[in-house]
Amino acid sequence: MEFREKYFPKPFEQEEDAMKNNKLCLVAPFVLTCGMIHAGNVVTDWNTIASTTIVANGGKSPGASSVWFAYASLAVYDAVNAITGQYQPFYYRFAGPGSASIDAAAVAAAHRILVNYFPSQKPALDNQFTSSLTGITDGGDKDAGVAVGEAAAMAIISARTSDGLEANVTYVPGSGAGAWIPTPPSFSPPVTPWLGQMRPFTMKTAGDLLPDGPPALNSEVWKRDYNLTRLYGGTASTTRSAAETEIGLFWTEHATQQWARTFNTLVTTNNLGVQDSARMLAMFWTGAADAAIGCFNAKYKYGFWRPVTAIPAGGGAFGLTEDVTWAPSGGATPAHPEYPAAHACITGAVTPLIASFFGTTRVHVLIDSKAFTDSVHQHTFEDTRNLMDEVFWARIYAGFHFYHSLEVGRQLGESVASQLVQKHFRRYSHGGNAAGMQ
């Protein structure tokens, strides 16, 4: 039996029975509405614009960038919902006129958020705003829709004032075995320590879901974790297959940028209208943001070392094999502590939220990656649990993480998703919220 199969059963296999029992209450709250199908969807248009604004032009890092996506998607959701009045609002609690254009509301909300947080990009965003409004043909009152969108966005900007976004938070790395230090080749300082200190969206504090610390260096758990990543995650691995190498590289693209395209594809594949897609993206981005906040809170509390420094140092425990030439197959290690794994935290939230929204884990998900020089690679999943499973192992194949860190990250993300679906984005039982929002 291979080392991996002997000591590390795949998470999908471990969790299958629990998922069959609707561990996260996936089905009931989020059955789709029968909204109008739009050939062109302003929600996905502005999700793409947000990706360009936040990531490509704004240069925001994976994990942290999900916060700005959450601002924008929540503004769009609240703006659309203020007009349609079917779901619980998030920040904006006033009803808009029923005659207002929901497309115009969505466009105005997204535009105002992005201009507020990225003022240097205002000229391009203003041009896109004008172009979007010109193309709207939903038959509603555009001016009224713009007014609702502006109001919804300003409600979020006000509510999120002093929430800790990009606050001046200093982190001093530790020293010795087990401590995170800047990693080769660039030895960059730790990124976004502020993220783990900011006010979350659906949790009371960033530390609400703080996991226990990483395994002790003299524990059998640590020794097994260490050897798994050493054998499967290095550039010179003879254990990892070609397919596993591809999987490891596939998930090294900027994660939030990759998720933005995936969410848009889910909208297109399932022919979602503006209302459903606004709600779906708000759910997904809010869950991703809170998972990132909780994850980075733990990362900078525990400050655990990365494989790229742990393995050349011999793991800090008697009996472990030191490999001074070991390097991660995925390239440069992200510049923040290892525990828990951020990709597992975020995917751990997103995958059950996808299942929640569609009422089943059996969702067709197409994901592409631009991490390769030869072409754009695509992976297709027919079950959200398989998607989580691949991301989990990809971070080991890339040499970025240890097994226990991934498992804890996945659990943290699932807890975020569970709380979110129980408390937010729910349909009003009386069929409308106009009276309750006045």
C-alpha cells in the first residue's frame, strides 16, 4: 500500500456519508427561484469588471481580494433585492420602487463600490457604467434602478467603515523549528496580516472559528504530514504522477481570480437571471471572505512554518529525513504562515455553498486555470465534494501545505458556510419584504 493511501484517506471518502445526510442543511433554504433568464447578465459582467479592478489592476492578493468582491456582490444583492423584495437584506433595508430596473440597480451598486475602493480606476469604471446602462433592455425604470443601486452601495460603504480593511497590522515572524519565516526565493514579508484582524461579515469576530494549533513536532501526526508532503510535493518527486503534477499546478493561479470566472460559468451554465445570480454571488463571495478572515486570523496566531523551510531543516523531529535541496513543485510559496491552508478554508466554504444554492452536491462545475504556459487548462466536476477533494490534494502536490492544515482549513470553511446558510440570504416566508423593509 502506498504511503498516502495507508495514512491519509481522501477527504471525499471520509465525508461522503455525512454529506449524504445533509450535514450543512444544504437543500431546504436555497431552492432556485423561477427568475427571468437573461442572455446578457449584468451581474456576471460586473463580476468580471470587479476581477479586473481588484486583481488585475488593483493587485490585491488571493484571500484578501475576496473582501472587495464581498463588498461589491453584497451591494448588488441588496440593490436587486430592494426591488424584488423576496429575500432577507444584508445591509440595505429599504424597499425600492417595483418599477425600477433591477439591471440598472445592479450596475450602479457594483460601480459605486468599485469607484469608492479603487478611486484611481474611476475613469475606466465610469465608461463601463455608461456602457452597461446603455445596453440594459429589461424594461424597468433605469433612473430609479440607479438610485436604488447607489443607495444600497452607500449603505455598505457606511456599514463597513473602520472594519479593519488594510489596517496597519504588524506581524513579527518567530524563530526556530516550527516557526514561519519569509520563504525563498523572494523572502517577501508576510502579506495581509490585517485580514485576520478585520471585522467579518457573518461571524461576530475573526476568531470565532479559531481551530486548535498545529500538531506538535514530536507527534506522529506531524511526522506523517511531513513525509507525505516531502514525498509528493517536491520538484524532484518520483512518487507524484504526471496527472498529480498537473493538478498541483492547476490551482496555483490567483485563486480569487479563478473563482470569479468559475462563478460566472455557473451562472451561464445554469441560465440564471439577475436576481438568482446576484444572490448566488453574494453568498459565495461573503462565505469566501469570512473563510479567509477566519483562516488568516489562525495563520498569524500560530505562525507555522511552510514545507519549503521545514523539509530542508529536517522537520524539527527525530527520525525525519532532511532534504536540503527540496523545493515545492508549485513554484514560489505564498508569503504567509502555513496553518491552516487558505485554499482549503475558502474552498471549504465555497463548495458547500454551491451545493446549498443548487440543492445538491451533484453540480456540474467547470473551472479553468491560466497557471500554465502551454494553454488554458480546464477541469470538470460533477460533484462539489470531488472539487474540494482535488483542491485539498493539489496543495500537497504543489508542496505548499501539510495534510492536517488542509483538513483544519476545510473544516473552518464548512463552518463558515453552515452559519451563513442558516442565518443569511433566506427567502421571506410571507413572499415579500417590502413592508418589513420600510
